[in-house]
Amino acid sequence: YSQTNTKNASNADTQKFSLGYGYNLSKRTQLYAAVSHIKNDDNAKRGFGLSSSSLAGPTISKGDSATGVEFGMRHSF
């Protein structure tokens, strides 16, 4: 769970809840899955990623909420 409180004139607050799990198939291979829900206040416009990252992904409109799911396989060489 994370919460961003902006205490300036815009008062743009965001709440995000995420839950994930990884299952090791072997020492080098893992299956993973995660789900996240984000809720923006009327003045906030944030997305699932970090705002300073070039891979931040799409932002969620002001006052809206969204749910995202990811899953995959990770293998180390």
C-alpha cells in the first residue's frame, strides 16, 4: 500500500494498493503475478509507474481509478 499526499494548493492525493507473488520453478526460473489498484483525487494525475521514470506507463486521469494486472516468467542466465 502506498499513499501520496500533496499538501500544497493543488491537494493532489493518490492511493495505490498492490499485491504480487512469485513462484520458483527452479533456482533460475520464476513465475510471477501482480495486481495493482490506483485511485486519484480530483486534482491528481498519476499512473502505476514512477513519475520520474521513462517507463512510467500511462497516467490515470484526474479523479479516476484503475486496476492493472501483470504476469510472466523470469529466467536468469
